[in-house]
Amino acid sequence: MAPSDQADDLRDLLVRDESGSGRISDVIIRRLQVNRDPRGTLTELLRADWVEVLNETLPFAQVYTSTTAPGVARDEGHWHVHQQQTDRFYCLVGTFVLAIADTRPASSTRGELLLIELAAADDAPAPLLVTVPPNTLHGFVVTSDGPATLLNFPNRLYDPADEGRVPFAEAAVTDPSGQPFSWDAVRSL
């Protein structure tokens, strides 16, 4: 199947708002309020009273940002996975599509694939916070014409022993038609 045909199958998985919450167990997509006035914008990114994304089991540990060139997928051909860490992703600049695949044996949503578009405005970050639970496969590809900047508030300090990569072929994640997952197909959405 050509990447463009596969893109048609993936299009149904792509969400651009909080409607994707619950499609994979423990994935939370929270809408952020972008406040605009003549001076510019203000967007709250993380608050202590957002108990679904910040609580005793999901504490604040660190913050980091990464910038990725247009068209680039982080870990091309591989999924990223943490055994313990929960990520909280934002898009500050540009647009990227975050893919999350649930391969957890005991999960009620095992086998599900979710694509979330995070598109920043010219004057504000993307209006979504995505919580990525441990043991879910994930990665992203930049779909904007310029670089995209990701901001993450993980619940644990960086630990290289907790971080893993799983080759796409080994993970056997497929789109709704049964085709192997491909960043090329996502790029053509």
C-alpha cells in the first residue's frame, strides 16, 4: 500500500482536540485556554489544581524542550517507550503529530493507535496538553513547514535506564487497514 493510501486509513485516527482522551487508556488530552488581548497571549501550561494531570502519582519532576526540523520524526523507524515515566507534551512552535500505540498486555485499549495533531498558533502554543502514560509506544513527526518545538513536563527525572526504543517491525503496530505504521503515511496526512 502506498503511503498516501495508508494516510487515508490513518486520517480517522487523527484528533485535533480533547476528543481523543480515553481512546487509549490513561492518555489524557486537556484543552488549554489561550487568553488573548491587545497586548498578546497568556496560556497556563500546568496548574496544581489540574488533578487529572498533576497529582501525587503524577508529580512535577523537570521540564525540557526540544526543537525538531520540518519533516523529521524523532526516532525514525522506532517507537519511544518509558517503563516508569509519564510525559506531558505541549507544542510551543510549529506543528507535529504525536502517535501513541497501546501495546500494554493488561490494557483495556491494547492494540489501539492514536494520532494527535499539536499545532501552535503564530501567537500561542498549541491549545492541548497530552499526557502519555508509561509503557505506551510513542513518537512524533514535524508536519509544519518550519521547525517545531516540544515542551515536556515529565513526572520523573530523566533516567536513561527507563528509556527504550522499539523498532516498528518488532512492535507490529498497524493502521486500521492492517498496514504497518509508517511516519511517511503520517507525513502525507
